[in-house]
Amino acid sequence: MTRTARLLTLLLAVLLLGAVGTGAVLYAADRSGERDREQAGGPEVRSGSVSLSPPDRRLVLRNLAWGPHRDELATVPADRPDGPRTASGVKCLRFHAAAGTGICLQAEHGALDDTYRAVVLDAQLHEVRRFPAAGIPTRSRVSPSGHLVAWTVFVSGDSYAGTDFSTRTTIVDTRGWAVQDNLETFTIIKDGKPYRAADVNVWGVTFADDGRFYVTVATGGRTYLAQGDLAARTLTTLHPNVECPSLSPDGTRIAYKKRVDGASPDAPWRLYVLDLRTMTENATAEQRNIDDQALWSDDATLVYSLPGDYGADLWTTPADGSGTPQPLTRSALAPAYLG
């Protein structure tokens, strides 16, 4: 064999061994990924088209399953919430949608620190308008008509559990882009009288219509459910010990997290429902700590997040206190029902 032939043979052997090695690594990685998915019990996630005006009833959520589509908005049929997900390519930290309008709170990672923005999306998830957000996103909501969007951020701190935090809540009217940049500037009516204090915080909007909403007002170490009037720029307190309210579709009840006596300071909240007509409150069957703004999937059922292996899982429980909590879908956050 000539020297050239020996060199060619050696080169072919090296290339063959490299190909075998690469194939083995890729196969092992693929099998490892399959095992990870099997162990997590996570859903299949694939790219596709996502609409906020679907022809059928669907659930849109932030996908937390590991893989290339983590943190993207994804959709599943509402009656098959743990089925395969269609991922949109649009990433959001917090999200909500109604009537073909979405609000997506995003992070922009810089060399030294992160900045945040609130992006209004149309029905095809195209950006319509963006606004700077003053801190870490925590809550978002869209009015039933799709005309109003709201979001809350932490200006300082990153948890509601203690007292060392400050929030800012904004409402934007998408019809003319009027911005209410800070609801703390609204007049607060407490115990029937105007109230002012330096320690006021406002968070967690839930809309009744395009003029009326509910929100948490905190002052003096206590929290209150307040009814907001957008035109009058007022917040009127209604009931104590209410955080992150969520109005039922029929407009008669508020689901919320309530601080309960005897609970750990790090896990103080339980999920309650308030009847707005009688102002009576009832505990749900969910006895774990709830740090979320619950969502009504219908007039009888609440959806909320709990910590999970990959960030958070979604659970459901009846709003009337009956039954037992049930898992809805894993590796998901920030749900919205559409259609």
C-alpha cells in the first residue's frame, strides 16, 4: 500500500469513528430528552399558529416545559388541557387576553441588568403598541371587551409575602392609547371618606367592564378590595383582607387570596371567594398557599398556579368550596380562556 493510500485509509477511519461518536452522542441526548419528558410527564410542544380569536374554545398559557419553546405562549383545546401544545414563538413572563387583545409582559436582558416592557398584541400575536414597565412583571388582565389592558409590576421587592415592596399598576385604553400610568394617583375612598397615605400600594386589576374594575389597595399594613371607577379616577374600598381579586364571568363574585391566621409568614394565603351582594366569604377546598391571581374558567371553577418541577403547574378547584383540587396541566403559567 502506498503512503498516500495509507493516509486516505487513516483519514476515512477517523471520519467514520467521528461519525459514530457523534451519532452516539445525539442518540443519547435524544433518549435523555425523552426520559426527561417521561419523568416530567410534560406535554408535547410543537411550533404552529396561535390566535387570540380561535374558532373553538381554547386555553392559552405560558409554556414552562423544557425545550426550545419554554416561556412561549402556547395553546391547547380547553377540553384537553394536558394535550399537545402549539407554541407561538412569542415569549411572555405574564399574559392575559380577551376579545382578540393580549397583554404580554416581557423582559429584555441587558449586559448589566434587565428591563421590562408591556406589549399589546392583536389577535394574531402581532405587536400593536409597547410601553416601558417600571419593574418586575407580576399581574396582567384584559377587559372583557378587549379595549382595556392592565398590568402590575414590582418597583421594589419581588414578593407580596412581606411588607418591603412597592408596586405600580397601569391601565391603558387601546382605543386611543390613553394611559393611566399609576393607579395610586386615583382618589381613595375608605370608610366613606377620602383617604391619603404615603404607604398606599395598588395591584391586581380585574375588569368588570370598560369603566369599572376591582383591585387590591394596601395601606397601614392591611389590604382591601376596592372598586375602581376609571372616569371618576376613584378607588372605593369594599372589604378587608383581599389580594389579587378575580371577578367571576357573571360579575357576582370575587376570587382572591386571603391571609389566614396561623399560616407561615412565607406562605400566608389561602384561596377564597367573596359574594359581592352579601359580602360573605367562603374558603375553597384548596388548602395550599396560593400566590396567584386566580382565573375563572367558567362561573363555577377556578384555575390557579402552584409551584411545580419546572416552575409552575395549573390546578382547578370548585368556586363554591366543594370537591377537591385537581391538576389541570403541568409546566404552565398565566392562563387565559378564549373562544
